Amino acid sequence: MIEDRYQTQLFAQLEAILMVSDEPLNLEQLTRATGQPVDVIEATLTAIQRDYDGENDGKVRGFQLRHVAGGWRLYTRSEHADVIAAFMLQGATQKLSQASLEALAVIAYLQPATRSKVAQIRGVNSDSVVRTLLTRGLIAEDGVEEFTGAVRYTTTDYFLELLGINSIEELPKISPLLPGVDEASQLAESQDKP
């Protein structure tokens, strides 16, 4: 009974780790993560693979566990490729909301920018729109701020590709009538003098 609970827990732990990984994980990585010996990890991965293939209850899952490139990774089943492609295209063709466009503009012009900076400029919480932009591949995480630990975001190559530009330097100026940073500093200094 204790052995079954132990195996069930390891099964669930490995599933969770595999679910969040974006690359194949080797046995050494999984052993370090769980603290379990290689042979136990290997046996549990085989059990997961068989379970997903329907060998236990006849129910084949929409995803599978494969051993590739020296590691283990979850994949969707090829027989569902058409429906997955339709779903992905549907999301890609939906227009961005006004809130998403505003957040994207803030990140594009101030990058790297944090969620709090985006929220400060927009005047509203921007967590959900930042998640949308991440999901769509328009922005990506770019480290964390040293003092606050807040995640910084930058635009992606996909963003540049959609706009048809090669770099963020090609973005149109926000307003050619506003002074630049140097001009604004000089103007502020001249107003401070009597």
C-alpha cells in the first residue's frame, strides 16, 4: 500500500516536471529533481508512457511521452495535428485588444519593461494583457531587475517580423514634436537657473 502511494506520487511529480519543460529532460535531470535513483525514474517513465498509450485502461490520451534527443518529453499525438493547427491559427488571427496594443507599445518603446512599468503608464493592472502577449509570442522574458526581482519583458523577433522591420530602432518615433531626453534635460536646467 505504501509502495503504491509512493509510486503514484513519483508518477505525478514526473508528469508535473515534464509538463513545464520545453525541452527533453534526461534521466540525470529527473533524478536530481526528484532525488530518486535512475532505475526507479526509468521504470516510472515507462509506466507513464504506457498509461498515456492506453495500455492500462484502453483510453489513449491526446498526448504521449517520447524518448527523444537523449531525454523525455511530452508531445501531442500526430493524429490530432489538424485540430491543433486549426486552434493555433484561430488564436493567431484574432486581433489584439486595445489594452494589449497599449501594453505592447509600452514594452516596445521602453524595453526592457516590467509589468509594473506597463501598469504605471497605462494606469491599470496589465497582468492579463502581458500574459496574452507572452502567449502570442510577441514579447518574451528578459531577465529580472536587480533590486526588485521583477521580470523584464522585450519584444520578440516574431513581433519585428509581423511589423516588417529589422529592429526596434525602426519603430516610428512616438512624437517628433516632443523634445528628446537631451533637449528635455537642457530645458529643465535652463528653467532652474534664475
